[in-house]
Amino acid sequence: DQQVKQNSPSLSVQEGRISILNCDYTNSMFDYFLWYKKYPAEGPTFLISISSIKDKNEDGRFTVFLNKSAKHLSLHIVPSQPGDSAVYFCAASGSGGGADGLTFGKGTHLIIQP
Amino acid sequence: KAGVTQTPRYLIKTRGQQVTLSCSPISGHRSVSWYQQTPGQGLQFLFEYFSETQRNKGNFPGRFSGRQFSNSRSEMNVSTLELGDSALYLCASSRGTTTTEQYFGPGTRLTVT
């Protein structure tokens, strides 16, 4: 049973436009959410996180929105750049952060087209 | 600051053998977690060590084990390898307190033939 779901295996966006990656979760105990970016042959790289006490967190071109009632979060990238092409993983934790194991979604492959 | 390092990067083993993978965390990080990544299952949590103690464990058989040393370096062992164990094994380190992010190494690609 997948507790963290990324329903779009891939997403294609034109350079300069907004990329929106979505993630749904089922476990109400999750209270900390993270987004990771992964290039081939490399480990995931931390992008941005959000605690369940917030509904938005922004860092440069990246913004994460959390809708607790819908158990949904999204990552917005504005403007999208060619270097953003990668697989993006949504992850969740039930203990307030990275100390426990993270539950990951299966990833969305973002392709930025010139 | 040096990142998380994993050795070896690539490994080929035969069914029934055992394998040991190594992970060196970022300096000052006391928590090390291990994950298995496969195309079908995505990234799955194996276990987490903090101060040489296993603090958390995922849903994997007992063939998968690990340990952490006093310098926070960690090893993961898989005994009696099966074809399905072929995967990318990722190690991640964090300071170990709450609300801290995990930083991943490049992974060890294990192929079981």
C-alpha cells in the first residue's frame, strides 16, 4: 500500500514556464514533507521541505504548498530551466524530520523543453 | 564540506553470495539511513542508525542487516543474495535531530546474477 503517491510518472514543460509536481499521501501521521531531485547515476539531492504547521514554503524558484485536509502537496518551479530536468521525489516523515526513515513516492520525471 | 561517500560504486555478485556496502556520512552527522531503489518499488527505507544503534527499521527480511561504527561510518550487509536484490542502494546522513534533511550519497549499484 503506497502511502506517498506521485501519480504522474513524467511531466513535460516548456522552458520559462511553471512546473507543478503533485504528491498525495494517505498517512495522517506524516508531519514533515520533503522534495528531492535526482539526476541519473547520482543520489537524490534535497530541494525543499515543509512542516505540517505551515501551508507554504518558498526558496528561490521553488515553492512547496501543503493542503493537509486534502493530504496533498505540490512543488512549483518558476521559471523552469533546462537544468531542472530530473526525477523529483516527494517524501514524508512521521516524526517531524529526517531522523526517521522517509517514505518516498515513486518519482516524477520532469523534462524541460527549450 | 565533503558529502556522503559510498563504496563500492558498482558491484556484481552471484546468487547465494553475501555483500557488504560501506557509507561514510557527512562530518558531524550522526544518523545514517539506508534505502533500496528499484524501478518497480521506488525508494524504500531499509534501516537507520544513530550513535551505533539501530533506531528504525523498514520492512525488509533479516538477510538485510547493518551496523554503525563509533565514527558514524556505516556498513550494510546482505546475505544469501537473490536476483531481486539487484538495486541501487543509497545511504543518507543527517544530524539526527528532528526537522533535519537527509543528504544522500551517490549509491552502490548492486547486480545479482
